[in-house]
Amino acid sequence: MTNVHADLVEPGVPLPFCRILGSTEVEINGAAADLGGPRTRRVLTVLSTGHGDPVPDDYLIDKVWQKRQPGNVIQALRTIVNRLRTGLGPEVGHRYLRRGPGGYALAIPLDRTDHGRFAALIPRAQRRLADGESAGAADDFAAAVALWRGDPWQELGDEPELAGARFRLGELYETAVEELQAARLALGDTASAIAGLTLAVETAPYRERRWQLLALGLYRGGRQTEALAALHRIGRLLRTGTGTDPGPGLRMLEQRILHQDPVLLGRDCVAALAANRPFATPVSAGLAVNTGHGSGTGTAIRFDLPPRRMDARVSGASHSRNTHADNATRARDGGYTVDTCLVDIGNAADTVRRSLRDKQYDVVFIGATIQFGGDSRLLETVVNLAHELQPSCRFGFDDVAGMSAARRAMVGDSA
């Protein structure tokens, strides 16, 4: 952001802050300045559209009085400018409301305006979110949203010359509303994100990004049916309102939810949605050590729960899983060298971290006992730590439909 007229700022001199995102206001050290009546405010608003550059007298007069100009309009303009300087105060008025060869200029530095800060905060927040700095991104998006009080330059009404700038600022605002919730999802603040997105899809129902994030939030909150219902709703809205189908991002997300893809619980998922890029593709089911079939070459680690209260049938099928949680066993499966790690719920984070910290894996495989075992926090812990410690890994997971009866009994599935 080019900080025009930053040289005017001096220690000890009151600092103005100009707001145009909504009605025009100027604050001096946090207190609202007296800008006078509607015409005086209109002069200041027109000057603010110059972004620190001089505004020609003819243009300023036309926008303030239009076809109802007084007899001595130049003197009337000078009188209004003097009123504004008085309202801004003796130290601020003449310093920041200046007269030059090209006309009057409101020479407030860009970082002392709401639109200047707004336009700088959002790209920075987007970069932070893409880089995994979710907390900083959330702070920046929230600060940008808080600056927005309504349509820019309200005092000027429907001015064609401002249409482009208003559209750009409006689009930045809508983006900030959406990406604030994306950052909250990445931070694990699912309830706040769902609340914000539920309102957001009502205010702008054709913005697919909002529905995408809402469905993801609902799924992460254990509300898979509602997540799918949200995706079906935006599909109906698009087909009936615009004659189009949902975009590839929404379609891909629906398939991921239907297959209960563990990738949806990872930190990288929100960044992938933000960049409109595919998630890391999971490997096919069937890599499990005890299945005897799989594909590929390289190293893999499989996470499962230890067996509990197994009858003889389950015990016979699972005899290889009686090691301690952090004592991985090794086997070969379809070209992969596979380590198996049994995870106790009580110390899951430490166990997973130790298992992933010192060795690079091509595949992190999540067994059905964790994937479908009923504790979504355990699944989220494994996925998030794998993203953090093994950022280039792929994911594999069990398909319950293809499991043996013994394995289904372990995860509580009687089908």
C-alpha cells in the first residue's frame, strides 16, 4: 500500500482518521470531528475520492451543487472549506485539507483511512490463511470486516464514476466475510464458523464459496446429513435461479462427505478450498496390513485402536494388534513397508506425534476403528498431526463394506 502524504505525520500533532466505508466521518485522536451539514460533508466526501490528490474546482463544484450552483460558487466553496478546517481543528485542518495549483486535496495518509487499511488487510489475511497462519488470518479478516459500515461514499449517491471502486471494495468485503469463517474453521472454531456462514448464505445466496465452507463446517461438527442438505439446497438455487449446476468445488466436496473422507478434518483442507485446488488425494482402501492386498511402493504407517473385549473370532482375526500403542510393528503389503501403531485415546496426540516425528512416510493409513469408532476428536487428532508432521503424505482409509465380519465387529458395525 503506497502511503501517500505520510510525510505530513509529525510527533505530537493530532492524527486524523477518515472513514468512507459508510457515511463519511473523520476522527481526531479517536473523537469524531464536527463536519457540519450535508453540503459540507459532501465536499469532504468528494475530496476523499481523490485519494490524496488535488480535486479540480470544476469537478468539485459539479459534484456538490450539480445544476443548483449559487451566484458566486467559488466563494461558496471557500466558505465550506473554511468550515471544514475549523471542524477538523487548527492543527489538522490546514495540514491535511490543502490548497494547491490543481485544487483542494484531502491529504490524509492512506493508512489513516478505513478504505486504505481495508484494502491492505484482506490480501495479507489471504496470504496468511494460505500459509497456515490461521490465527493471524482470522484477526486480519475480522479487523477488515469491522471497518465496513455500509456502501462507500454514501453522501454521493449513485455516481457512475464510483461504480468500479465501489464494486471492488464490495467484493473485498464479501471475500473477507467468507474467509473469516474459513480461518475459524482452520482454527477449530467450528460453532462460530457455522453461525457466521448460516447468516452469510442468506445475505448472498449465490456465492458458492459460502455454501462450500458451511457444508464443511457442518460435517466437521458431526452433522453430515445437514452438510449434504446444504449442498443440495445450493444446487437447487443455482439450477432454478441461474440455470447452472454447482461448480466442481461443491461437487467434489459432496463426494468427499459421502465417503467420509478423513482429509476433510485436516488443516490443509480449508487452505485447499480457499485456493480452489484439489485436496491431497487419498490412496485406495485396502492398504491395511491384515488385508493382504494393496498397491504402490514406499513406506506407510497404519493407525488403529487396540482390541477391546474381543471374542475368539475377532481375536483370531486380530492377533497382530496386541502391541503397545507406541510400539509399531512392521510388515509388507503390496509393495509398501508398513508400520502399525495402536493408539490409546488417552494419550493419542503424544503417541501419534512420536510415531510420525522421526520417519518420513509416503502414506498415512487410518484404520476403520478410528475412522468409524465414534470419537471424531481422535480422527481429527490423527489427521491434523499427520498434516503437520508429514505434509507431503497421502491418506488411506478402510472401507467398512469390504471388511471382514471380525473387523466390522471391532468398529461396532453389524451390517
